[in-house]
Amino acid sequence: MDFDAIVVGSGITGGWAAKELTEAGLKVLLIERGREIRHQQDYTTETKTPWDMPFRGEGDHELYAREYPVQMLNRHFNEYTQSHFVNDAESPYSTAPGTDFTWFRSYGLGGRSLTWGRQAYRWSDYDFRANARDGHGTDWPIRYADLASWYDHVEDFIGVSGAAEGLAQLPDGRFQPAMALNAVEQHVRQVMKDNWPERCLTIGRTANLTQEKDGRAKCQNRSICARGCSFGAYFSTQSSTLPAAQKTGRLTVVTDAVVEAIDYDPDNHRVTGVRYIDRKGGTRKAATARLVFLNAGAFNSVHVLLNSASEAMPNGLANSSGVLGTHIMDHANTLSAMALMPGFEGHTSFGNRPTGVIVARYRNMETMDGAGHSRGYSFQGGALQSTWTAGKREAGIGAAYKDKLQKPGMWRMVLVGFADCVPRASNRLTLDRRRSDANGLPLLNIDFAFGKEELAALAQAKADAAEMLTRAGGRVLMGFDRPGAGGTAIHEMGGARMGNDPATSVLNKWSQAHDAANLFVTDGAQMSSSACQNPSLTYMALTARACATAVSQLREGKL
Amino acid sequence: MTKRQPGGWDRRDFLAGAALLALALGVPFAAVKLSDLPADLVPTARQRQLMKEVSQLVIPRTATAGAGEVGTGDFVILALAHGLEEARAALLQDAPQSLRAHRRADGSLDQMRWLEAELDHRAGGDFLDQDAAARSAALGALDAEAYAHGADGHPWRTVKALVLTGYYTSEIGGSKELRFELVPGRYDPDLPVTAQTRAYSSDWTAVDFG
């Protein structure tokens, strides 16, 4: 064997797998499909001002329409960050008729850990029991107690700032000091508390440091994280897990290497390694290992498994159940309400806080009070003051107009609803073998639609958001109850779900393939339900837990 | 003093690094390159003069320079050609003849040519030959019409949006007229607004969503 373990993908979970496995003494190969992006040195736009940029930070939209038509819809995509996103024209995917799915991707070392929103929430037993409770999907084989110590482990390493609130539905973590609410948010929090004691608005729990940690500086309140942060102040592969793994001396990193398949030995029921395309050399290569961790990102991990079909596993690797690729999810999200918040004209703030707020789920907990749905929704958003861009919507020219735009504008409060997405067999990934990408690999085909549960949840979220902001003195300007396209929450997950029964799930409770014990899938693909809060922290905790299991089983000779 | 390990930066390191980078590269100035545009989109000298003047009328000189003075006119022309503010979206089928007469080859409105014709028409001759008050009145009337109820898709809105972008993302507009802080270093959640308070062009959330 060339390596003890191969980790496919260097994003949030791949970086974690590399760290945990190397620190446990394993010799690890980390394979990344995209280019090398070095911490600090390669964050080429980080120090740029708008007037340094050819298109002032807005970017060349003619180019974007041609080559980045999907990625340009990402709120973090702009002229500074475009090199951290995939070129859609070079890496296309297909969608089924009627499917509207925006698949946001970062192909480069660090993957989406460079561009993620950094919101880091624990899931609760409302989430891990959700499928068992309402019968959608398959029951999770784990509960919160199985993950609690792993959440501790992850938070201790990555650094999460947040406020402890004692909420069962959004368990507290091991937080660094919280970032502060601004005056409007503080007011809205209090109004909610006074009127609806079960509704809690709290500062976003974010993987941005508020205290120095392990050679990483604290957040400088720039809020331009997706350019890359030389302070190392937010969690990314580059700032955190990669240096930890490299420090062991047991990590090999290969970039520009697209894994096309995982090899499987039917005699031993074990995977033996991976085959990959060296993009620079244009050649096909292979590497062998005792373990494979698949961390290519939920949908690409499913792609690799489907594309690893063999005589022994004709429907795809680890797919004896036939559910591989099914039950994919993404949070249904929309702007539930935006309101002007009069009365705060004498207040302003300084600095760019790199997080908003969250209103934790409060529906369908002890009482089933969802209108037409059985799960939860939460809100994220915050209060902000308008600035010169508000002038685009206003009549006026001349000195008075210019003077007006010199002042901070009105406060407005935004609540974006995130609804739990029910797992459905009809939402699935397949390979489109009629079409191939530049590497000659079949395109991933996405078949996805939200259902009546998500629509009902967002309708109730809209009504609630308007009611809360109005009660807080706001004047609601707009609100929506139709979700954005699938993928817009950038929480696409599922496709290789975890479950107790090998006949109905791909992975067991250790994120380990039922069909091949030395294959672990620990990114979003493993998720059996979606919850209504951000999933990355849970992916990380599951990855660390799976690594411990893998190492233990390896040492016991079980793998 | 806090112990720092190699690899950790603080704010002082960062600003020093940025200054060194600027020295090494020369002062980074992203010149607007109109010469790179396709032949049919390269502006005439008059069009450049007109857009400079229009920019200056929207954002005139006060205590700081106006938009025309800081190169906004050329930025607007470049931005229109490259589709910022959806400037290259196809013109609607039922658009009036006054717009359809100025279509680009791809079916989008050539806002530059439209504006040139529109302002000359309003001036009853060469807009640029009018005195300052007349130019301002003509543009003010156009602006009022463009923001009237029901005028949502008016092409002047696209041009004006880009004038604002060009100005407030210029060094003068972004850091002298407004304030700019590359590395705030802290977050103050609640400060009083005073007569001296000015907005920050580096408040990215406000820029994106305000």
C-alpha cells in the first residue's frame, strides 16, 4: 500500500480527516481536484481596494455571464473572490427538466472552506429524531449524545464565537466571546423575548476568532473572508487543519488531481485506493491505501461513488441498497421580511462584523404548531444601515444628493428564513453519461424540487417575520414565501445517507460504508436529514468521530 | 504581551505588508481600458466628454472632487459595455422606438448612444453647448422622469447606478468623500451619529444590501 489513508477533497471535512488521521499516526495522501492555494501568499486580492480593481470589485459581468453564470449568483462571489470559485463553463453539470438548482463550488485547495459563511451550529435531537418522528427519510442511527463530545473537540480546535443561550434546539458550544449585537438587533431581541419567550434572537455563532488561538490572530472585522484571510482569523483548511496535518510530517498533498473512481476488491470487500486524473500532466494515475475517506463535497462524493461502478457493484460503489444519490436536500430559504427600523437614526456602528444573527427554531418542538409542516425553520439576517448604493433607487442629482449619500442611511432589518428540507427519494443525483466534462467524466445530473412541507414552512416564516418586525416598530418593505432555487442555501447534502439498515442506507452510524468497511464518507453526503441550521459543524464532528473509529478499527485489524 | 507564533498576523503586520506590496508593485491603479472594447463599443471623444459631464452633474464638486473629475465617465462606459447593472440584458420586444433605435448587436440597449441622443433632444441641440444651468435642468428632468412611479426599467437608472458605483469606488469618492477602512480591527456596535459622521464605503454589507 502507498498510504495508510487517502482523503479525497481538501475542504472543510477533508482537511479535518487529514488532520485527525495524520495526528493518529497514519501516513495520508490528500487529493485535491483544484489548484494549490497557499495560505497568505495566494490571497492575491486580500489587500485590494475597489480602486485597485479593473471593475472596482464588481467584476466583468460579461465574462461572468459566459463563464460563471451560476457562481455569479453566490453572494460571496465578486471580482475579489472569483478565483476561489469554479468556472461553470469548464465544469458543467446537468439538471433534470423542471429542476432549478444552483450548485456553488470552489475547486481549489481548501475547497469551500475558503468561501463558506462560517456559521457553526450544533444540531439537536429535534434534528436527529426528525425522520423517526414524522416518517420522512430513514431514522438517523445517532443522537446528540453520540456527537456532543465531538462537537466539543471541533469547536476547541476551530474556534467558534457565540453566546450561550441554553436552548435545547440549538445546543450551546464551547464558545469564544460572542460578537456584539448592534442597537437595532438588541432591540428586536428584547421585543421577541417580551412577546414570545420561546423565540430567541442571538448573535450568529461563527468560526471567526474573537481571541487569538494557536498562532491565528483574532478577527479584524473586515468581513471580506472569502478573499482569504492572512490573519487566519476564520476557520479554513489553510488556516487550521492543513498546518496541523503538515506538522505531523505524515501528509502528502496532491493538487490538480481529479479522482475519477475508487477501486474495490470484491474478494475482500474492501476498497484498495483511488484512480485520478493529473490535470496538469493530462495523465491517469492511481494510489493505494488501507483506508479511503471521501470528502469531495456532498454531490461530488456521490459522483465518485456512482462513477466507481464495477462488475461487483454495477450500480455504483457502496450502493447495494440502491439509495445512493437519493434523498438529497438543501435548505429552502428566502427573504422572509425586510423592514425599515425607524427610531435608530442617532445610532451607528464601526467595523464589519463577519456574522449576522440567528433566530433559533421555535416551531414543532414540544408542540406541533407548524402550519402544514412538521419540521422547523430558523431565521438568519441582521440589522444594517444603508449607504451610497441606496442612491441607485432614489431620484436626485447634484450637491444635495451627494451630501445626503455621505451620511449613513436608514436602518433596516432583514430576516432570511431557512426551512428544514424533507428528504425525498425523488430528489436525486445520477450520472449523465451522454455528456462529459473536460476530464472526460460523465456530468452529474441533479433532479431536485422543494415540496409542500418547505413551501408551508416558508409561508409561516414570512408571516412570523413580518409580525415580529412590525411588533419591534419596523415598517415591512417586502417579504417572500417562495424559496430560491435549490442550492442557494449552499447546504446541499445527502445522497449517501447514514442509517441502521444496509438495505436502505449507504453508511452506518460511523459514516462507514455498509458495503466496504474501509470506506468512509464524511462530508454532507452522509446526512439523513437537513435540520434548519447550518450543517458544516456537524460534518466536522462526524468526520472527527469517523476518523477515531477508522483508526481504532485499523489498529484492531478489522480493516 | 501576547505570544504569537509564526504564521499569525496582527493588524500592524498586515498594514505594513500591504504597504510593502504596493511599493513592490508600484501604486496599483486599475486603468480603465476603453481601447480593449470591441470596435462598435469604443466611445467617441464626444461620448466620453458627455459621460464625464453627466457624471459630474450627478455628483458635483463639493468639499471633494466630483464624479467627472475622478474618471467616472470612462468607468461608466466600460461598465455598460461589460454588462454591470445588467446593462447587456436584451431590450424588451415592446420597448419604445426611442430605445430600439439604439440597440447593440446583441439586442441590448446601447445606453451611451441613447443618452447622447436623449440629452441632445432635450437640449434642442448639442447638450454640451448648453450652459451649466441648462445642462443640470435637462438632466434633472430626465432623472425625475426615470424615478417616477412606474418607470422601473428606465435606462437612466442603469447609467446613474454606474455613476454612483464609479464614484464611490474611486479613491476620492470611497475614501475622501466617504470613509474607507481596510482593516477596522474592531467592531463598535453602537456609536452616536454626530454632525461629523460619514458613511463607510468599506461597509460591504451596507454596499451589498443597503
